[in-house]
Amino acid sequence: MAAAPRGLPRFVLLALAWLPITFAAWYFAAPILLYPAQLLAEGVLRLGFADLVRAVNADGANAVVLTTLRPGQATAGGQVSVDVNLLLYSFGMPMFAALVLAAREPGWPRVLLLGLAAMLPFVAWGVVADFLRNVAITAGPAIASQTGFTPAQRELIAFAYQFGTLILPTVVPAAIWVLAHRPFLERLRDTR
């Protein structure tokens, strides 16, 4: 039987106290913690965009995507590479961890690990969308024209990028936490 929650103000203060610790841990552990998301993104890029992607390499918390695209006429033999910072799409992880640690429900280590694992596909979404936005939209006409994307596909890429940048990193961790802590939330509601 779980202990009764200590009230909303105390829970909020505990979550805020955990935030600097979880953000520091996330930042320094990012190359290891986010490596599965990079592998997932690499799989999607190699399967779905094999004509554009030559290789994906890890550089700390960055994914470096080497492409088949050429930078232009002036650079003979050049190759376009795109760096994608995985931290931009995973900042919800330390927020989720702070909430889990503040709630301290029984089995919290398991909930923490499963929750973080559940977020990895959404981080990969951001990485893939960021890469596509870079090569199809922001790289300029000399590079974007080599991708072969239609205007409608570019619009879809822009939407996927915005969704992966603005919505998924914040909503997914909150939704996972709420789903994993329903009994806690009900007890918290009953203590009012």
C-alpha cells in the first residue's frame, strides 16, 4: 500500500528541488542515455531515406548525418553533413524524472526506466524531422533541389519538425507520468 501523498505544495517543491539534479544527470549522461534514440533515428533514416543518408555517427549528444548530397558546383567531391542535437528533443526526460522522484511511489525505479524508454521514439522523431528540415528546407535551393521533395512534402516536414520540437518533448513526458501515477493523483486529489 502506497503512503498518502504529502500534499500538492510539498510535491511541487520536491519536483522543483529535483529538477537541477535531474537536468545535470541528463546533460552529462546524454551520450549514453540518448544513444538508443540515435540508433532508432538512424534506422528510420537508413530505411526511409537511403538515397539521402550515407551514415549516421554519434558525437556526444549530437547525431552527425552524412548525406549523399553535394554542397554545390564550387566544391568538387564535397559532401553535406547535418548535425542534430538530441538534447533539443529530450529535455522532457529530466522533467519526467523529477516528477517520478518527487512522487516516490512504490516501484519508482521501474517506472522511471520504462518512462524514459517510452520517450526514445519521440526523441528519434525529432531527430529525423530536424534532419529532413535541414536538407529539404533550410539548406538552400542548391541542396534542397537534390532531395526531390515536393512542396507538399516540405510542408509535411515542416509540420513534423514543429510537432517534434514544440509538442512532443513536453507533452509526452507529462502524459507518461500521469498514466503511470493515476493512483498517486487520486490520493493527492482526495487530500484537498
